[in-house]
Amino acid sequence: MPSTETRQIIARARRIVVKVGTNAICDARGRLDHQVVSDLACQIAELTHRGVAVTLVASGAAGAGMAELDLAGRPKSLPMLQATCAVGQGQLMRVFHDAFAAHAVKVAQVLVTRDDFEHRMRYLNIRNTLTTLARLRAVPIINENDAVAVDELVDEHGQVAKHRFGDNDTIAALVTNMLGADLLVLLSVVDGVMDGGEVLDLIEQVGAEAMSLVRSERSGLGSGGMGTKMSAAALVASAGSAAVIANGRLPNVLGRLLKGEKLGTVFVPARRRLSSRRRWIGQAARPAGKIVIDEGAARAIQQQGKSLLPTGIRGVLGKFPRGATVAVIDAAGGEIARGVVNYSSEQIDRIRGLKTAQVAKILGSKSYDEVIHRNNMTLT
């Protein structure tokens, strides 16, 4: 897709998600830069008054908490970091509230965790809240609920390993896809994705070549780096919406982007836009298990747009109920799709390899011909 056409897509955006990173709104000491927040609020307020629905995903709770608690650096232990974020969250919202109030714009705080995106009902509840706030012309300010956002997983050594959802870049991408927004803007302190000292104008696909441009270092304040930003942008672009990584310190960067000005690095949207449900299936819900299929079934799904029938199934990994989201794996072990199953893992294991006419005899009844219907499947 030509650069001009992509920039026109951005200029036409009427629903956008803006993510601002810790470094973009905090000074070198980790304290909130009130002037930067004020400038950002002014830009978003102007777009809101023009009828553009803006959702803001804002990092900075840790930095705000560090300043409030007078800490010398970012805490290293998870409990201390979560406590610092809990203190900083209120300060962050207070600063944003005052900055937007100066432009007669209301704000709303929305805290999320990874589980909220995985459970379909919670996912829909968040989407309904955000769309209602948009109708009220109130700007949602989203952040991960750091005080509780921890998973306990057992590592390969049998030890309990705790980790967070990870970063607001990913949250911003999931929110963009949840809303079916036209554009995701990731604001940082860099001008875009660099290649040999030059800012790349367009990235058509995030593959190994594009990821090789990512440097491994990240700041002492933020939790993510360019790698997470590129992954987030790719998540949005693959679903059919545009994404851009730009410098949040540039004057009126949002207004200039929406005027089609050449700023930052744009990730070209896929030609086919996924529905909100398919975005949830393919990107938000973590698979509860895996279904291994043969080569014929893989071709039918990938090349012919077919549903998954019992006859093409060779194995089932994990235990899951009917209605769970699972990964579909080809014979080589690669994930080709995700979908919502019509049968439980135990039932699928009993009918795998069979023709649909044989299913009722084995299970006693047959509710569906398909194990995963095409309408409930997303290619990955």
C-alpha cells in the first residue's frame, strides 16, 4: 500500500486509541511532566471537540508513585513496584483530570487485567463501557491494574514464577481491536522505527527483518521497548487497522498525524478487516488447549476458508470444555488458526478422524457437523 494512501487512512480516522509511554510524560527523574500532560490533553481535547472518539492508554503510574514516595529509582521487587503503582495511579489521574478540565473535557479511569480480555463477558462489558463513554464525549484513560495484575505460573524447575501482563503497548493494541478503532498511535520519545539512522516511513509486515531493527535496551522507567511497540502495532495492523509509532514530544503530533502529515513509522493495515469477535478469538483469548490436524484439513482451512471437521483431526492436547478457545496446530507443529470449539476435548478425542455421519453414533447425538465453524475461527 503506497505511503500516500496509508496516510489518508490515518487522516480519515474517527476512532483512535492513543498510548503514551512513561518516558513521554515523565522527566528524567521519573516525575510527571505537567507541561507534557497538558499539551497532550489539549491535543486530545481538540480532536474530541471535532467528533473524533479518543481512548487514551497512559503509562506513568510507576513514575508518579516514585515521585510521590520520593524513591530514588524504579522498585525491583514486584510487591514494591505494585505498591508504588497503586500510589501513583491516583496522582496520574489527578493530573490528567485537571489537564482535561481546562478544555471542558471529562475523563474516566478504566483499570484492566489480562483476565478481562480473556473472558468474553468481561471483554464485552469493557467494550460497552468504552463505547458509552465515547457517546458521552468523555475520554477513557486506561491502565493495567498493577496492584492485582499478576499470574502465578510454574516454571520448568517446578518453581512458582510471578509475572505481570507486561506492558500498556499490548493493552493499547487489544483495546484498539476490541473497539474496532481505525487507528492506534503509540507515542514514545523516539521519532519512529529507525533503520541506519533514518526513520522508516512504512512497515508493511512485521517479520524477522523488521524485528531485527529493534534494539534490546529500554529505559529505566518504562516496562516496554520498541519490540513491544512493534508487536502491538503488528497485532492491530493484522486485524485491518492502521498503527503508527511517533514521538510524543513533537508539537501537536496527534493533530498533525490526523492531517496526513508524514510523521513516525506507519504500520500498513491488512486489506481485510477482522470482525470484533474474530479479533477476540485470534488475539485476546488465550488458548485453553490445542487441536492437531492433518495436511488436508490445514489446506482446507488456510486456502479454502473451510470449517474444521472431525475427519481432519489427528490429536487433542489439553482439557477444555465446549465453547473454549483453542489453537489449531498443523502436522509440523505450527499454529495456523484459533477458534471456539463446539465439543469438549474429551468428545473431540473420541470423534477425531471420523466422518461427520459417524459422530452421532459415537457420542449418542450430534449437535454440530463442525468441531470449529469457520465463523468462529481466525487464521494466525
